[in-house]
Amino acid sequence: MEIKFTKTTAPKEKQTKNLGFGKVFTDHMFVMDYERGKGWSNARIVPFENLSLHPAATVFHYGAEIFEGLKAYRIADGSVQLFRPIENVRRMNNSAERLGLPQMPEEDMLSAILEFVKVEQDWVPHGEGESLYLRPFMFGNDEHLGVHSINNAKFLIIASPSGSYYQEGINPVKIMIEDQDVRAVRGGTGYAKCGGNYAAATRAGEKAEKLGFTQVLWLDGVERKYIEEVGAMNVMMKINGEIVTPMLSGSILPGITRKSIIELLKSKGYPVSERKISIDEIIDALENGKMEEFWGCGTAAVVSPVGELYYEGKTYIINDNKIGETTQMLYDTLTDIQWGRAEDKFGWITKI
């Protein structure tokens, strides 16, 4: 795939302190256009700028939008590498299929990501725990109203040098279990990474924030009985020595960090169960001392221990509000592989 490059004439000063998450953006962005019957064309890396869209663009009215999130890491020798980018490519194509957006050949999307990182690699931070967060996204931009198949779309990649996703860092977070709103249902778009899922989560997220909680843990949308995922993460727990995580039922995002953790745990001989987990089972484990550890996992936060759960007016403390041994091991092992401090025995790393 040929990619044209137009270099910015006004490079930004690179911020190195107080990066936060997703607040600072690099000098360039990748853009590519789709037209039904013609396919994908005009791949280009251009100066970062605002987009100009027709007010009737499909994305505004019918939510035809998907996105991904992955990171570029600066390792000790100064080079840059990515963690399992082909998994993001495949998940994005699955999301595109569900939303009726055009899919892209895997090799082309991966090539776009790698070439874009090459151009922006000076933006990959050097600080401990910092990375260049990459946000590929796609949206429909037909310029007429009416519910219809998508004939035109855009694919872009932007990047943001970022620090820790949570202000708490690796310290335990407080989670509220939501029993009124639902995020997604089986047969819907829960397994796709699309904006509508996050919009549906906003109201409960605001309620949780007002009560002092970091995130919401969702129950299934049919029986309101089984736990699913946290707003920005999949969830896992250790109950009586067994690692348990909700099974992928179609309403849960198939997380790449989740997949990596399961593969890592199994390689170390840990018993791992992917199954339905009822809220009653969770409360029983909390009340009877069987809940040993609880954590969230995702690209942005990597691994995030949960120290406190709130449900129906009652607060439950997990592991004395301290990070558990398994959680710490997973965080250390994953980040050591991502930042090149440990051997990649799984073939997960792609070097730039």
C-alpha cells in the first residue's frame, strides 16, 4: 500500500511532564478514504488538523463509528515496539462488520499503523510507565439523510503521548456495580468497539463518579444477574484459588489484554475459568472470604486492581484494599514484555 506523507511545517513542542491520558496529540495523523465500488484509496499521513464534515454525515445521525486503542513503547535501547497490533486490526474488522462499515485487508491496516508510528516515533515518551497511545478509528460519512447502507467512510489514526490511565496508578480502584442501566445485550454491539456502547455507559458513569467511584461494573442486559465488564476494562478475579472471568457471550468486548492474560496464566499453570459469574456468587465470595483478588484489564490501564466494590448500598473491601499477588505478577509480567524488560516468549511484540 502506497502512503503519501506531507510533513508538518509547524512541529509542536513535545510535552514531557504531566502527560495524563489522551490530552496531548502528535504532529501528524493518518487518513484513508473508502467509496463503495472503488474500495480504500488515498492513504496519507498529513499534519494533524480538524476535520471538515458535511452536517448530514452518517456518523452524526446513525452512529456509524468504531475505534481501537493500542500503544507504542520505548524500550531501553531507544527503539520502539508495539504489543500484538494484529489483534487490534482483527478486532477492528470485526467491529466494522457489525456496524456495517467497510473492512480493510489486515496487511493494509497493519501497514498503516506501523508506518504512522515510524513517522511519529520521536513522540514515544521515555518516562517510566509512559507510552504513545494510538487511536485508529473509522466512521461513515455519506452526505445525505435516510437510513441506508454505508457507501463512504474514512479511516484515521491519531496518537497521544500518555502517562497512567488512572490517577491512582497501580493502586486499587473503587468500583460501583450498576443494577439499573445496562451497557449492551447479546445480539447487540457489545462485542464491537463502537462509540454507542460508551455513550450508553455515560449516565451510570456520572452517577458512580459523583459517589466517588472510578468505574462501573455492568450486569448483563437480560437477567441483570451476571457480571460482564467494567466501562474501560474486562474483569477477572481469584476465588478460592481459581482465576475466573466472564465468558465472551457477544455482549462483552473481547479484550486483547484479557486474551493475553489468559494465555499467560495458562502458560504458568494457573486454573482459569471463562464462564457466567452471577452477582450472587460475587457477593457470596466477598462475604465469606473466598474473594482473594479482583482486577480489571485493558490496553489503557494494563492491569488495575480493584480494592472496593459497592452494590445495593453496601461496600465490600477486597484483600484489605491492597494489590494482590497474582494481580501484581500479571502487571509486572505484561509491562516487562511491553517495555522490553523481559523476553517475549509468546511472539507478541512487533518492532518498529
